[in-house]
Amino acid sequence: MSKTKTKKLHRSITLISVIPLFITVLSGSLYSLFQYFGLDYFWLMKIHTGNFFLINLQPIFSPVLGFLTIFAILSGLFLFPRSKIKYKD
């Protein structure tokens, strides 16, 4: 796959996954912070796992986020420059 196609694919995957990943990170961090202070906001844990009150995506939310993250990491690894130095034997 050419480098420009990989860049376009990586960019589209990261644009798709940034919002659900941000929601997951923010809700999980806030829930842990509030737990430290003895406050229990269980609705944050519901959001963290994909239950958005009217729309319940819990069965597919975690696997989809996992696959998007793995795919973004793998496509990002293909964007690393390769060494052009040839070692002499």
C-alpha cells in the first residue's frame, strides 16, 4: 500500500475514533476522580461503557473501540520512516 493511501486511511480512522475514545477517557477519568472523593456518579460509568441513555451501544461499544484503536496504531506504525542506511557486512 502506498504511503499516501496509508496516510488517508490512518487519518480517516483516527477522525472516526477520536470522539468515542475521548468520551471513554473523559468519563472513566472523571468517574475515578469522583470515586476518590467518595462521590458515586454511576451514570458516568454507563457512558464509559457505551450506554448513552437513549441509545444503548454497550454490546458493541468496547469491541468497536478496541478494533479502531488497534487499526489506528497499526496504520500509524506503517507511517514511520524506514531507515535508508544499508549496513555493510
